[in-house]
Amino acid sequence: MHLPLGEETGSDLTYQPTLDVGTEFKGNSGQLRFRVVVPNPSLNVKICAGNPDAKRLYDDLLSNYNKLVRPVVNVTDALTVKIKLKLSQLIDVNLKNQIMTTNLWVEQTWYDYKLKWEPKEYGGVEMLHVPSDHIWRPDIVLYNNADGNFEVTLATKATLNYTGRVEWRPPAIYKSSCEIDVEYFPFDEQTCVMKFGSWTYDGFQVSRSKEQFLQYYEFCLP
């Protein structure tokens, strides 16, 4: 059973085969096209009614929950965070200032032992959607940002599973530094790397697991 807290419209994203999109930039040397391979999302919308069992579950889980404490049983345990980056839009590539602007979905998954429950005790509820700022979240930031905005600022909802698995998929617009060498233009290839990591935790406290990372960027003539 898939029930949110209260009445809302939820969405499940499924990803289809990849698709090429291109953005053209005009300069004194001619035209330059930036091609990137991205997933093509299809949206399945589910409308779920409010449920008293979900409300009771929310109260039981979060009434004494401390979102400031890293959710591990032992303080010496590392918490693994799995990260997927899904490119929604390539907004701009500034060749002069060497800055790439992208719109990304930063999907983060981890386990929180304090957010586990028995579905049979809550009317069969196996999933719960809660505001992400009500629970602990990993402070994953873009290290090589170019505008001083390190982190995701939109507090979207997180999905809780009865096993303790937490999924959070916030969208974000990033401006990242990208070294672009056009010495051999138009016969060159460029690679832009985005460096993500925890801002306050070291690898012994929060470890990253890179499930999927889009790193295929290519400059080419149209």
C-alpha cells in the first residue's frame, strides 16, 4: 500500500532510453554545439487520499525525532549515501568565464534506522511522504561551484520506506567551474566534471556511493 501523509498528488518517475539534445552557441569562429546524452523521463501521476494510519505513523516516527543527529546505531558507523544525478536541462555554457549551468535532479538514498516501522501496525502503510526538512539529510554539496551556492535550496518531500530506506530527489540549478580548452576548436572534445561530497562529514561518517553519474559531454560542429 502506497499512502502519503494527507491529501496530495504524488509522482513516480520512470526513465526511458536516452535521447540527444543540443544547444547551439555562436561565436566569431562559427557555431559550436554542446551535445549531452540525457534520460527521457515519463511521468506517471498517482492521486492518493488522506489516511488516518499515515497520520498516526507520521506522529509516531517524528514526535521525538532529532533531525540534527546522524542516524547510525553506533557513532563510529559510517552512513552510506547513494547518489544519482539526472540531467534535466543544459542551460548554458559560458566559454569566456568557463562556467557550465545545469538543471539537475540530485537523487539521494540512505537508511535511517529511526524511520523503520511494521506496516501491519499501521493499516498496511509501507511508504510515507514527509517534508524533507523534518528529517536528517546528508549535506551533499557541489564543491566546484562557480557562484557560491553550494547546496540544494528547494526543500522537496522525501519518501520513507518501512525498511528505513529514505529517498530524496530535489531539483537544483548548478553553476560549476569547467576548464574549457578551445585551442584545437572545432576539432576538440571537452569534459566537465562536477565534484560532489559532504560539506561537514568525513568519509568515516558519511560515505558516498556513486550509482549513476552523467559524464558524457561533447563539443562538436553542427
